Amino acid sequence: MGWLFSGNDRALADQSYADRESASASASRKRRTGHRSSVTATARQGQAWEDQQRQQQDGGNWWRSSR
């Protein structure tokens, strides 16, 4: 039915979402929040992998042994 009343979409949206967050604003906020949390988890996972690789290469020492 929206196509019958073209031109007043913004006015209808202002009335519909007067005291609420719109669906698109809510979705974008959730995407941003999810992205921030996944960055931390990914960084921790990468650091754990790097530590494991270093431990395998160095024979368990935290410094590189001279060869």
C-alpha cells in the first residue's frame, strides 16, 4: 500500500518511530556491537596461535635459542 501514498514516507516514518528506534538503526547498532566483540576474540585467538607457534619453534623457551 506504500506505493499508493508516495511522497510522505518520511512523515509516516516520523510518526511510526516517534519514541522507538527504527529497525534499520537497531540492526546497524547490533552489527557495530558484534563487530567490536569479534575483533577482540579474533585478536586473542591470533595471539594464542602465535604463542603456540613460537613455543614449538623455540622448544618451549620464551626467547629464541641461538643456533
